Amino acid sequence: MKIVTHSGIFHADDVFAVATLLLKFPDAEVVRSRKKEDIESADIVVDVGLQYEPEKLKFDHHQHAGAGVRANGIPYASFGLVWKKFGEELCGGVEEARIIEEKLAMAIDAPDNGVSIYEPVFGDVRPYTIIDFLYSYILNGYTGEKYLYETFMKLMTVAKDLLEREIQKAQERVSGMKKVIEIVEDSQNKNIIVLEQDLPWEPILVPIPEAYYVVYLRREGNWGVKGVPVSTKSFIRKKLLPEAWAGKNGEELQSITGVKDAVFCHKDRFIAAAESKEGAMKLAEIALNA
């Protein structure tokens, strides 16, 4: 199995496209070339060749007509094309693949096609992206083909590792949301939802009007109480914790609440914690009735 992508300066879309292909075909040989004979002899062609024929494993987007545009207007580059072909298979599910498509593939494909996906609000201050990280390896005086090939292969390995972790995170997220749905369905009290672990609850609980607080086991080992936001992109909570708790810790918070193992309440009143599940439940109940 031979994968051919273009030689010369690499870009994020070809780095991640090849990384994706190596997850599918781990023993494949990677060749960087623009020579016609190399392209014609390849089993898979990526970001070169002026053809998009997924059934023939040809994934270029530089042809005059391009290679298609997503429903939201973001055109496909080579990473998105490869992900469209193999993403669901690599992730094991449609939803998992969609998460990475939105989180990573679109963010890489858009700038490769000259499409901006954000507007700076602080002058020239912009996010430092995965594209910036990859391009930091392209330095003046270090553009020989040997250097570019070796650097491409090194960064492709980094991209492959990142993809493997993002796939795992997407799988955990989808699995976690399913667990939250089951817990909510089994909960008689929808005002306070109790989770025995930190799960991705926001997409599930935000649309439920009566869901105000989540009590959950924190990674620190104690139990948290967090207010459910009005939307998944909002910092505004349906119901804040009591104002008297704001910024209080330890004995002071314990005295105010009457909860003997209360640990802290954030100054912005969206989260508090106690050492025990029972303590966190008590905090949530007090807040609900405040």
C-alpha cells in the first residue's frame, strides 16, 4: 500500500489526511512527490493529482471545481475528504466521527481554503492553532526536500497520536452522554441530577427546564454541585448558588450552610463542593430552595 501526497511545503490538511490514512492502513508507505509516475502508481493519492474520487482513494481539492462544500459553507480540503471516507469506521460511530469533523477537520479545512472561521475581538490577537504549531517547523533556510520529508513524517506521527486521543475522547463523550440520559430517565427528582462520575451532562440537562443542579464525583475526589447553564455555550446559570456563599471556603462556608464538610463555593456562584456525596446533596437542596 502506497500513499502519495505532494512534496514541498506541507500543510495541516495533508499532514492530518495522511495521519488518518495511517490509522486505517498502518503499514502503508508514504511518498511525497508531484511526479506523474508516482501519482499514477499510488494506491492512495492525497492533496495532489487534481482528482477527488473517493471510491478510487483519490483525495485532492485543488481542481477548478474543488471537492465540495459542507452544508455550513466550509469547503473540503484533503483532511476533510479523507475523514469523510474513513472517519466513521475509525471512530466506530456516526456521532463520534461528527465530533471530530466539527472540532478538528473543519478547523483545518477552512483556512486551507482561505475561509475564516472567527473574528478577532482584541485587535490582532488570534488563537494559536494546530496549524500555527505545524508551521512553526517551516523556517527560513530549512526548506530542502530532505528536511521537509523528515519533518512531515515527524509531524504526521504527532497528528496521528492526537487523532487517536481525540477519537478516544469522542467515544468517551458519546458513551458518557448515553449514561447521563439513562440516569436522568431513572431519576425521580429532575431538579438535582446525581452522577457517580464526571460525565458530559450539559447537552442532556440544558434542554430540561426543571434541571437546575448537578451533583457529581469530581476528579479531585470530593463531590461537586454545579448549576446547569441556560445553554451549552452560556456562562449564565438557570439558578445560581446563594449569594451568601460566594467565595467562601472551609469553616466559613460550613458555618453559613450548616454542611459540616463543605469545601468551597466559587465567587461566581456556579459551583461548590463538599467532601461527601451527602454534603454535596445537602448544598444542592439548600440552593434549590433558597
